[in-house]
Amino acid sequence: MTTGHLSILGMGPGDPELMTLKAARLLRASPVVAWFCRHDRPGHAREIAGDLVSPTATTLRFAYPFTTEIPVSDPAYLVRMARFYDDCAGRIATCLRDGQDVVLLCEGDPFLFGSAMYVFDRLHDRFPCTIVPGITAMAGCWSVAQAPMVHGDDVLCVIPGTLDAASLTTRLEQADAAVIMKLGRNLEKIRTALRQTGREERAIYVERATQPQQRCMKLTEMQGPAPYFSIILVPGREDAR
């Protein structure tokens, strides 16, 4: 029995022109388009896609049951999110079994903190699947900041801000350059770790990179809360060059 093909598309950091040609081609042709979003928002990946989605396409909007309302450490988090991803995978599988190709949109790159990887885990051994890489949010950020990050033997560490304070400090001490993601309510903890490791003055705050409302500044000049689409960069390249 012939089934449909699942393509997981990296949509890039926000600027539609930073979507790959392959992602745009598959998106235009797909009879079914799926994406993730908050319950009260249309979804960033869907906004990047714009009018590339065919007006005749079937759309699957997957609204998260929660985002930051429950901490990852709460036992209910994994249970409810697993149920959510099971449902998403089931809805896509129904289309695939009917012989329809499906594209699943993902902000940035699908396999870098992307929700799409959980659907991939559930479906790739049952249906043909293609992953289209996307320009990462961090690449968008350091390009907007015009901040060369690593050279020579520099080690780059990608750090989730959700780590505890001691782990944040250890990771920063070990890295020549760092990208810190998942800021939000972790911002002050991250600031403290950067200060303790002597990296606060080098740190650059970038918000909504490549989007019309982007902001970029030294972290020491940044005030107020950090929205979801924000990253801190700590450039390396301190040796002779």
C-alpha cells in the first residue's frame, strides 16, 4: 500500500527570504500543511510560510496544551506533552495512510530544540520522511548582531537557560563561545552566571532576529523581560587572529 510522504521543513528564524528553496518548493506543492502554535496565536512558522500555503491545502493547526505555565520538572509536563504529540502524530498519520503528502513546519531547524522532532520520533519508522534543514535562530541572531562567534579551535556551547545555576556556570566556564537559549523567566539566573564567569560584558542580547521588530544590544543595556524569540550570544574569538 502506497502512503503519503512526510516532509519536516525548517522555516528559518523569521525572515521569509531565509527559507530554503527546497522548503518553499515542498510547501507550495503540499496538499496538507501542519504546524505548531500557542493556543492564542496563529503560529510563527505559519506566519513565515505566508501565501506559500496553497488555498486548497488542508491545514492542521496543533495548539500546545500549555507553554510556560507548567515547569518541565513537573511530572504532569511530560505526560500531557506526550499525549499532545501522540495526537499530532495520529492526525498526520491519518493523512499519510490516505496517500496524502504532508509538510510539517518548524521554526529554525527541526532538530535543534524543535517540536517537530517528537512527531518524527513517532512516525519516521512507519512512513517515508524527509527533513529539510533550516537556518537556525542562533545563526539569525549572530548575523543581525554582526558578531563573529568562533574561529580556530574555539569551542561553541549551546546552553538552555533552563539549566540550574551551577550547571549554567560550569558550561560557561568550559566554553570559548556560547549561545544561551530559552531565556524567559531564567534571565536573571543567566545574568548571574555570566557575571560570575566574567562573560557578562561580552554578552549580546538579540530579540526577534531577522524579523521587522528585531532588537540587538549589549546584555548590560537590556532591561525588562525577554520574550520567547530571544537569545544571548557570548562571542569567542579572543585569541590572535
